[in-house]
Amino acid sequence: MPHEFSVEAGLIVFSQDGRAQFGWLDLQTGAYYGEADGRWIPDVIGAIAFHSDVTH
């Protein structure tokens, strides 16, 4: 990726097409990105924080 992101918690991001995916919010730009591919998610309608006691 071309620059570092300011990230707080992992998120479950919901988009207008009904999909939910793991992602993060860039705190500087307010844009959401998918964890699987790192791409910008343009049609976000909401997100909730995701916390787990297991990492991979």
C-alpha cells in the first residue's frame, strides 16, 4: 500500500448491496477498506467494532 493507515479496531463493515466484510476505517480520511483485499469500500452504510481473543 502506498501509505500507512491510522487504524483503531477491526470492523465488520456493511455495504448497500447487503454484504458484510471485515475491514478497517482510515481515521485520517474516513474511508473504509476491506481486510481481504485492502481495497476501498465505496458504499458503506454502517460498521461495528469487532473484538476477538483469538488472532491468526
